[in-house]
Amino acid sequence: MNKMIRRSLARLPVVAAGLALAGAAQAQEVTLKFHHIWNTQAMASVQLITPWCDKIAKESAGKMKCQVFPAMSMGGTPPQLVDQVKDGVADLVITLPGYTAGRFPALEVFELPFMTNSAEVGARAAWDYLQKYALKEFPGTKILAIWVHDEGYVHTREKPVKTLADFKGLKMRAPTRQTNKLLAALGASPVGMPLPAIVDAVSKGTIDGFLLPWEVMPSLKLHEMVKYHSETDPTRPALYSAVFVFAMNQAKYDSLPAELKKVVDANSGAAFSQDIGKIWDASQAVGRKLAQDRGNSFYMIPASELQNWVQASQPLYRDFVADMDKKGLPGQQMLQDARELLTKYKK
């Protein structure tokens, strides 16, 4: 055997070891499929999803990144997102549990009317409550963050809502089971639908208006499709809010190496939820200004009139407690805990 052949054979283990190391390094690179409801111009896309993905990529030295699928572009409907992440179709989602009516009943306490008027406060309270009462509602899923949106208001096409009586005869959209119940209690005809369906429903006159926070309206140009906006006295809790979760497939998380788990852990949890709440609170002024610039009409529901709405909505609290009790859960204690947590974190 000549010297050249011997040298080539001697190098084979070294080459093989190098290829194995390269393969191992490549195996550590993780791409997370991130599916959500918003278009790429939406506030959530710009201020939450893209920055989060950039941050985990940077902190993992490029070993972990997102492949983002906006506006339900992976297929399915918004109510199916909770199953897509549980089943591993998507690795990450942001969605509203309330889109799936009755499936996450413990969390519905934060969708009851007149609970809070701060997304930041709601986020802090919801995280604590989640740990005590609602984690078991998400099998196969790791919750990275939970929050509520900024104050929800009434937006209508053809007539303003100033009193309880003005709801009568209106077909109004709401996002969740509890907000649909609220509309019915106030005298409107509720029409349940997820966010992306609102544009078509308004343009066709299927609905006369909708309940929404200011945050989401600019991305769908909904301020151009209605004329009247009924806001509530800021000294009182908001008419309604809805719960969001940022969720990860548990098996995907479990499969990550320790160093990448640490990156996910550092970008999730109570403080992260609070930061998201701050983003939602700060979004109000931007959305509202577009409606002002268009010349839309605004009306502030005074506290005296709002009390009539509060009274009309009382059955919702009783129904929540009764529903929890039927499931063997401490309904009254759950409602009390949610209220006490909101008071605890109120600024």
C-alpha cells in the first residue's frame, strides 16, 4: 500500500467525525411553525410576533427561528388553532380560547362584562389565575403567555348606541360565548364570528355593528366601515374584554435541547404576559385617532347610564358560577379570585 493511500485511510475517521459533528450542529437548528389570525400589518404582527421571533433567533444564536404563517395561511379556521397547536400541526399559535365556545370555561371569568379596563392588569391577573384554575384546560399545550385586550367598545354603522334601549333590534358581532351572552342581555341579537369574518359581515349588512377594542380596527380598516363609536366612562371597568393565549405544542417544547428551552422560558411567563398587556393598552390611541381623522362620531356612555348595563348583565355572573359548580369547580371562589387579582394588580 503506497503512502498516499495510507494517508487517505488515516484521514477517514477524522472526516467521519467532522461530518458527524456537522450533522449534530444542524440537528440543533429548530424552525417553529407559528400560525395566527392577523395579517402582517396588524399591531400584533408588528409589535409582538415579529419581535418575539427576532428575539429568540438572536438569543439562540440562530439555532431557533420562526416560520410565521399569518392570517390563517396554514389553513383551518381560527377556532381550530387550539387543536392545531395541541396536535402539533403548528408549533406556536396565538388565539382566543373563547373562539371555541365552552371548551375553556374556567378562563371565561375574564370575559365577563365590567371586569377590568387595563390589559396590563388583566394580563397579570390572568397569569396567576391560569396557574390555579385553568392549565388543565390545555392538555398537550404549553402556555407561554396570557392576556386580555384593551377596553372593548360598541361600534355601529347607522345609529349610535347611547342607552340600553338602543341595542334593541341591532345585530351585533362578538368574539366569545360570554360576549354573545352580554349582547343578548343588553337587548341586541348576537352574531358570533371570529375576527377575520367581520369585514365581509359588515360590508354585506349581515351585522349592524360589533364589539371590538381599538387595537385591531386599523389593520382591517373597520373604522372606515362604521360611523358611530360608543365608549364607556373610563372610571368604570370596560364593557368587555377577551382572553388571548400564546401557546406552544408541549411535545415540541419537550424535544428542545436544554439551551433552547432556556430561550423559550426567558421569553414567556408572567412578566412577558404583562409586557404584552402594555402593548395592547398603548394601542388604543393609534386606532382611535384614525376614526377621529375620518370624522366618525363618538359618544361616552356616562356612569349613570352604564349602571343600567351593569344591572342587565348580572345573570352572566350567576350563570358562570353555576356552570363551574356543575363541573365540580368552586365557581364563586373562582369569580372572587379573579376580581381580587384584578384589584391586587390595579395601578
